[in-house]
Amino acid sequence: MPGAGLFISLEGIDGAGKSTQARLLAQALQGRGFEVVQTREPGGAAGAEEIRRLLVEGPPDRWSPETEILLFTAARRDHLERMIRPALDAGKVVITDRFADSTRVYQGATRGDLRGLVDDIHARVIGTEPDLTLILDMNPDAALERGLARGSGEDRFEDFGLPFQQKLRAGFLDLAKADPGRCVLIDASRAEGEIAADILATAIARLS
Ligand code: TMP
């Protein structure tokens, strides 16, 4: 029933189709009477969007993973304070394209083992998990091609290359296994409409 706030995140490697699926899910839930806020990370609030530019543009070695953890967390705290919390408190459904799992995988599990640092900082300044996380899984070759083809100018992480994307995929699969109550793995290699129907059914089940 419309009325209860629900926090949904979409996660996955670059080019897996999260943004499209976030939009389709938001439209479908709005069509069923839910009040929906669609947002993204890094970003989602004015200050966080400014931090986003520092993170997604420029050469891959622009920041160390440790610096990235601090910048992503600063953006997330701003997003949480100004956008996510108020919307959940007002009973809305919040759909975010990425949240803390991206930091766990991109910064915590790809360039050395920094998962402990990620978890400590998350516990101290974020301390919130989505009610439902949809992990869009697909072959990194195809996803990377799609991500780079967009030519968005936001390719700093795509520019780390295929082995990086393969590590990311493995990291997301590990997360799905470690937290099956929250995370649902979605096969994102299928047709767009099929994926959307799967995601909608999963979200509706969680809402009812
Ligand atoms: P996007 O392309 O999905 O909008 O995300 C921007 C990039 O930032 C993407 O390559 C993933 C990366 N990222 C991290 O490395 N850590 C994070 O915590 C988040 C939210 C994103």
C-alpha cells in the first residue's frame, strides 16, 4: 500500500543498465500510486553533485582509493541528510542509482583490501542500509562497451579497464551472497523489458 517509506538501491558494474532500470521502476511505481523519489550517487543533492564531478572526471590515478572513500562518503552524507532521510520520513519510496555497496566494492575490494576502512567510516557517518538492493549482473565486456560508448565524459572508473570491471563483478556477487536478505541478484543480460518486469515484481513483493 502507498504510505510506507521504502529505500531501494540499484547496484552493479559500469554499463549494466542501472540508470534505465531506476527510471523504469520509478515510473512503474508512480503508476501504481506510490510517491517516488529517483536519485543517484555520487550526487543527489547540490553539494554532493559538486563532489561527483571531482570523482568521475579526470585520469584514473587522480585520487587514491583512501581519498575516494572520504569523498564518496562526504557526498553520501550530504545526500542522506538533504534528500534520502526527508523523503523516507515523508513515507516516499526512494530509488537510488548506487549507494554504499558501490564504495564497498569499488574502493573496498579492487585496489587492495580496504573493506575494513570502508565499513568503519560507513558505520560512523552513514549507518543506513537500503531495505532492498537490486544488483544488476552482466558480463563486463558488454557492459564496458556500453558504458564507454555513452561518451559521457564521466569515464574515470571505466578507464581503469576490463580487469577492474571483472573484479567489480566478483565483488558485487560476493556482496549478494553475503547479504541475501537485502540483496537480490538480477540477470541484466536480458532484454530491457524483461529485466524491468523482474525488478518491479521484486520491489512490489517488498512493498506489500
Ligand atoms: P555512475 O556512472 O553509476 O553514475 O557512477 C559514477 C562512478 O562512480 C561509477 O564508475 C562508479 C563510481 N563509484 C564508486 O567508485 N564508489 C561509490 O561509492 C559510488 C557511489 C560510485
